[in-house]
Amino acid sequence: FDPSGLRPADILLFEPLNPNRFQQLIQFLQKRHGFSPDHHRFTHAALYLGYDHLLCESLAWRGVVYSSLEKYLPGEDIIVRVRRFPDLTEEQCSRVLIAGTQCLGVPYSWEQAIFGALGIDPQRYGRSQRDSLICSALCHRAFLTLLEDPGIEGRQFGFNVGASNWVCPAALSATTNLEDVAVRLPTLAVRRRGPGRAGGSPHHTRLSSA
């Protein structure tokens, strides 16, 4: 299993082609926040660690955990979009990974998921982001460790876009602070989205079990 093109500190966004009710709700709420179909279709985000193809992600009912990228492949049909903060040094990437993995064990934030979607500051009614995290907030928090670095300080930073202050998967898709990365997964059945499918892009890789 050789996901060529992926680098540590890449952000992976996942679009389920057959979303369950929870994923449909995420898509609906992101649409309500004004995100276009190109962005609100993504329902999950994870930080790629690189070691043994591990991810760091926050999962409902489990919180922040290590996971294998391979778990998303057998028996599932999904779209994966890879995004990268440009021009980071190896040392900066390492700090992002450390910041992400320091969140291991932090509970999933239902407050951020619900209140954030409603446009309410979750810290007014529940736990802070230090106490609980949704998947996209985990990625955001990991990158905030670089905020005061030379060359990054003063640059518009953060993944919230437009009028929305909800750091959701759609925000990670829509932000111009991240670049798309084309990846190849040569040992898997990889099918590119064709022109007949709305929102197709050469950077969106469709994965399914062989």
C-alpha cells in the first residue's frame, strides 16, 4: 500500500458517495452555512501522519484517535480530497503532527458540531476546544501552532471562510489557505471523476475496494 504523493501534515477530506443519516445531516448543515456543493459534500477531515499510513482524526462517540488510512478503503466508495498548507518546512510539519497527536483522547465535541452549525459560540454553552474537538477543528488546532512563525505571522490564517465562523470540513475544502494535491494510490482500484459528474476535479480521487 503506497499512497504516493501524500506527505505528513496533509489534510484529507472525505465525501461518502452513499452517505448515512449523520453524514447527510453534516452536508445539510454545511449547505445552510452557505457552502457550495463543491464544498459541503465533504463530511469528514483527518490529519495524515505519514507513519504506517496513520491518520489522526476525531470520530463521533470515540474522540481523537489514531486510525489507518486503509480502514476507509475496503467495502467503501468515497471521494478523497487531499489539501496541503504550502511551503512548510519539515520542522513545521513535525510541529503540526505533534500538536495533532497531543490531542489523542480528547472527546468528540457535540457542542462544536451542533452549536457551531447553528452559528452559536459553543464555548458559551459547553466545553472549550481544549476539552473536545470535531474532526475539522482538530486539523485547525494542529496548524495554529504555526501562527507566529516567520512568513506565516500576519498572513490571513485559519480555515473559516466567508460569513461562517464554523470550522467544518466544508471550510477546509473552501479555504484558499490550502492547496489541492493530486495523489495516486496504485495498489487500489482508482477511478477518476469524469466530466459527467458534477463538481469533478483531477484532485478528487475516487476509491473503492478492488
